[in-house]
Amino acid sequence: MRALCWLGADGLAVRQVPDPELRNSADAIVRVRRSATCGADLPLLAGRAPALSVGDVLGHEFLGDVVEVGPGVRRHRVGDRVVVCAAVACGNCWYCRQGLYACCDNGSTGPAAAEVAWGQPTGGCYGHPRSAGGFAGSHAEYVRVPYADVGAFAVPEPVDDDRAVFASDAVPAGWLAAELGEVSPGDVVAVWGAGAVGQMAAQAALLRGADRVVVIDRYPQRLGLAQRHVGAETLDYLSVDVPAELRERSGGRGPDVCVEAVGMAWDDTEPRSLAERFAAAALPGAAPDRPIAVREAVHACRKGGTVVVLGTFTGFVDTFPLGAVMQKGLTVRAARQHGQRWIPMLLDRMARGEIHTGHLATHHLPLEQGALGYDLFRTRADGCLRTVFTP
Amino acid sequence: MGRGRRGGRALARTAGVVAGAVAGVTVARVLRGPFRGGRPRPAGPRDGWQVVTIDRPPERVLPGGRWPEPLRRLDGAVEVAQGPAPGGRGTELAARPVRGVPVTGMAAHLVGGGDPAPLVREALRQAKQLAETGELLRADRSPLEGPRPSGPVGPGDGPVVPG
């Protein structure tokens, strides 16, 4: 089959790779209809841990048609149109029973590496190296879906492919933010990042009854989408003092819930610190992540409020304002999304028109233009919010 | 989780080498486990114990006192202990290499004179996954296992650096 492969120094290109096969009884094989780029792919392409191997196939946000099922699959049949949660989880361990699917004990084939990196094994993810799952990505004609009864969900007819694909990752990630922040009616919520996940976090906050939701970014096109399609207020951080503006819009209190949906930055504009040297010693060759938006969120958040970290951080962060966390009595929460818990509900909301995702796929490209698609996505060129591939 | 509570819980320990048992039919007997005495001792490198928590009751983890299959392969090289996990979390299953006893059979082949700790860890993980999901999760074939991805599939599909 054709797949978009990482080729090391040669970048990305479509190659012929072996078709996926059923490897466990609970597997399904899905023919991919749509597969989206995601910010979590960028650290992989930038060479940060975990390291890709030549030939690895990227992509974890996808939907398609079931074409084969293992003998242990009960909920799906050949021909079903399904969206697949980006996180791989068994559904049977203690963490899955608590709804913490991304923390699954049995969702990765490389738990030893995760134990070294994080102290505990975590669930797997498609399109990541074995140390982070061991499952090929979805930028391909076909993909194997382990634990298919747990991670694949039939898509209601009214939700078309271009909308449904985001139920795989961006929509549940946004919902996760509102859940972790325990957003309640009357809350003021600030969201850093007007990408797909940030917009979905803003939408989830509004659906949970937030009084005001303010989205912060520097790209006018993204901010315009957040205004038009989500109904959020927006701030361009290049032109306003964000903490001052947020205080103003929250009666001087600061937002009740601050959501970081930006991820790490790794520019070299900050001087090296002791913490950075420590991180470099632990992970040779790797600079620590820059939690720039997290810092601002902590500073802006009201006393006793909650800061939710959604961005993909891959290691250490530097200069974290722990003093503000302690002095203001903040709660800081973070997670990868537990989509298996919410995707059916979210698909129903999408079918009813309560959650809007049709505007997220700004660029549709064939798999053969995968490198261009990632280039547009990474640089935000041409107003790119998400590139979606049709294999 | 209060470690203090662990000290009072009885752990069943089976040591194939001590009991002289045949692989697969080792019967559990109640002994002191990895958390022993009035003050629990942490499992880990200091005393060699490694522990996993399995979200199943003890009778499902060691039915009839039989070791889970991944640990049976190490019979003669490890001792095993189990007990209920607190808070209804299932079973704590512990294992550590036996010391001072010559290892024979399959276990000797697997350990091969090297550090058995990683093997013990892997066997515990596998026992947990088998008990919770019924099978061992397999990775997709790595691109390094077989032929590398073949060349471009059409004009203009050559390598492109994404920037």
C-alpha cells in the first residue's frame, strides 16, 4: 500500500510499504478515508524524543471503513464507517476502568521506554515509534486498529468525513480541557492557542456554560475562525497586554480556568539556565521545552483557579513559575485525551450541530503532497489550520 | 496509597526452587512477601522484588496457585509473591530472582548468566497483560524488520524535506 513515510534526512515521501495485518484477535483493519496533521507530529518531525525510525508512517487522527476484523471484535463489522481514537487503550485495565484511557497500562508495545521517560508506562498512539506505542500511522491507505471494540466508533450518518475526522483527537482533547478545568456556568475561560484543539477547548467551555471564553493567538485568520465558528472572544497577543486584558474581561479577578493549547516552543531566544543544563545532561542533545504560554496562563489565572495544559510537551520545561502556583493556590492539570470516554457523546453533539468542526480542515491534499501539507501546517502558511489527507 | 497498610496484608509467596516444584504446578503457600514485617519494605533494586498491580482478583491471577505462564518460564530462577491490592485494585504480583541457587532448565537458558531483572520485569508485565486483556499486544511490523519501504510510487513523489 501507499503510505507517507518519514525518511530521516530526506524528510517525508510516499512509499510502498507492506499492508497492515491482524496481529491480535481484537484488531481491525481500516481503509483510511481522512487523516489529519496534528501539532503532536511536529516534535517528531523536529527530531525530538521519541525518535522516529526510517520508514515510520505518521498520522494518528483519522477515520475510515472497516475492511477486516479479528475474531475477538464484537462491535464492528466490515463496512462500518468509524472514527478511531488517536490513543490506543485496552479498555480492561484499572486506568481504563477509571476513564483514564490515555494512561492505559496495556496500550503500548514499548512500556519499558515509557517507564524510563515518564516513570510509568502510558497508553499508545498511532504514528509514533515503538517506545510510544508501536503502531503505524494513518497517513496511509490502510491502518491496523488494536482493541478495535474500545477505540473505534461508528460515525452517525449526518456527520461527513471532513467533520468526523476531528472526533479522533482535536474534539476530545478540547473536551478534556473543559473537564479537567471543571468549567461551570458563569466561568471566564481563557484559551492560549487558536489551533484546532484550542478552538475545540473554547467550544467545550461554552457548551459547559462558561460566561465568557477568550482565545489568544497571533494569527488573525485563526482568531477570525474562533470568533465566527466557535463564538469566542479573541485577543492578538502581538497587539495587547494579555494578562491586563484578561483581568479587565474578568472583573479584575483573572480567568477561572486557563487552558494552554499551544505546546512547546524551542527557539533560542531565552538564555540558558541551570535547569536547562540539567535537562541537557539528562537528554543529551535535547533542549528543554519552553512553556511560554503555560507561564502566562499561570500568571493570568485567578487565585484558586485551574490551569490546564494540553500542549504536547516531550520532556523538561524551564523556568516554570511555581511560586505563582503556590502563592495563588492554583490547580495545574494536564493529560493526553481520553477519547474513548467521550467520542460517542461528541459525535452525537456533532450530528446535532452543537460542535462545529467543518472549518478546521483548511487544506485538503492527496497523500502524495504530504510534505507540502506538513510544511503548510507547521508554518501556518496560506492560513493553514489543519491539513487533511485523502489517501 | 498508604504504604503502612501493606505491612499487615498477608502475601502468598511461591518459590519454585524452594518448593522443588515442577514448572506450572507450583502451589502458592503463605509466606512473608516483599512488604514484610511491621514496616513495609519497598520492592525494588534493594531486595530485588519487582511488583505489578493486576486489575483482577488473586484467583484470576494465580488460579489454583499456578504461576502465570510468563513466570513459569522462569521457574527455578525466581520466587513469586502475590496479595490483594488496596482499594479494590486487584492483585499485587511480585517476583525476584532467587539467589545462591544454581538455575537450570529453560530459566537458565533465558537468564543466560546475565542480569535477570529485565526478564523478571518483562514476565510480570506479560502476566498482567494476559490477565487483563487475554493476549499480548503485538506491535506493527517495524520498518527495520523487513524490506525498507520501496521507492517513489509515481512522478514527483520523491523525498521532500518538510522544512
